[in-house]
Amino acid sequence: MSSPVQFVKINRADLAYRQAGSSSNPLFITLHGGRGFGSHDSDFQAYLPLSDEYHLVSFDFRGHGQSSFTPPYTFAQIVDDIEALRAHFAGDQKAIICGGSFGGYLAQQYAITYPNGISHLILRGTAPSHEHEVEAIEVLQQRLHRAPLASVNMLKKVFGAFKDDDEMRLVMFAIGPLYSEGEYDPDKGLEAGRSKRLSAQVHNELYSEGEKYFDYRPKLKDITARTLIIVGDKDWICPPSQSYVIHEGISGSELLVVPNANHSVHQEKNAEVIISIRQFLA
């Protein structure tokens, strides 16, 4: 059964979450993308078909979506929140951790920091280090015709700091057409941009010097969880080359490159992604 948004107190923060499926099934936690502007909603809908076999829990990180604005906003703090959430729902049982984009960075750090808490790691459209930003800027320069209101300088703000929430909202609207390969609906993009809850402060703190320069490449070999990596072959912001680096770094990992799909491969090619996850977990 699906549920409305609920709240749980984790490490002094009130985290918003939704769940579906029997609590007796293996716990499947999704980690959303978007530093300072993401939320759990799209992941919850995308992975909802798995709730027939798994206990699906999707939540908003502190300072994101409907969760409380409770500092600190750091990778380490959010990873500790993930572990506390796993323990809350699963006790001593391991969880399946599924992260995309920024959530994929956190998923890698979780697998490294809490190896005893994870049975399977699923990474979607993500990267093992901050160096993906250089390649993303190169791809943007090739695809600017698809987002005529965007600029390289705007993307550098996405990878750095915004002046305020208004600037952040305008930039995210401008680069919106880059995120999928299908026909872009500007009216839907406008409504999504208008209604999205975001915070330049949270974003900027998660891109501060201590957080921006993450690099898991030396530690990928230490990840022991069975790992599936999924990426769209047209992913612009975490290009497929980044997933190949992760695949080479994690022993025994599986890599799925999905044709004609972009950063939101789990939504664009949902049926294919769900089938692949089922086969992987089986």
C-alpha cells in the first residue's frame, strides 16, 4: 500500500518520506538528486512498481523538499541520516540503497562508510568525483541549442553558488530542457519550476569547498555491496564515461547503458529500468 507523506525525527531533523509495500519485505531506500532543489517525489513514482516485492521508502534529505531546514548540510550528515533511517525501518537488516545524481554520490559514500548496512547498491546517472563537472560543461556547449535561455555561466552557478533563491529558480528553469531526450513541455517545466521548493543556502553549503571536491575513486574498490550502475547514453550532466569509471572501480559490478535516455533514465525508460533492477536483485 502507498502512503501519504509522513515525517520521522532523524538526528534532530524532521524528514519527510513516503513508503509503499510490506514492511516485512527487504527495505529499498531511494536517494534523490538535486543539491538544494531535489525531493523524493519523482523517485518514489519511478520505483513504485518494485513495492510488490520490496518495502520502498523515499525521503527528502534535510533542507530539501518537505523536510525541515536543520543544519548542518553536509554529505557526511546526510549519510548518517540514511543510516539512522535504515535502522529505523529495518533494525539490524541490511537495505538496498538506490541513488541517482547527487543521491548517487551519497549512495557511494554510504556504501563506503556503512558497509554492514547495505546489501545492494543501485546507482543511476551519477559520478564518482567532482571531475564530472568539466565534462558536463563540454556537453552543455554542444547542446546549448536545446536550451536557448541557458549559458555556461549558469551551469557554473549550478556547480558553485547562487546569489539567492530567485536566481536559482530561474537557472533551473533555463536548463530544464537538457534533462530528458523526449519532447520538452515548457508549460510543465514552468509549473515545475514555480512549485519546486528550493534553497540557495542549502545548495551553496553542499557546494562549499569542503563538500564540492568529493572523490570516491580511490575507495570504490572497498565497496562490497553487489552493485548495479544504470545510465542513459545521452546523460549530459553525469555522462556515461563517469559510470564506466564506477564500473571499473567496483569489483563485480554490473553496468547498464540505456539507449536514447538522458539523466532521468529511470523515468524516461521506466519499464526497462525496473526490469533490470528486478533481475539484478533476484
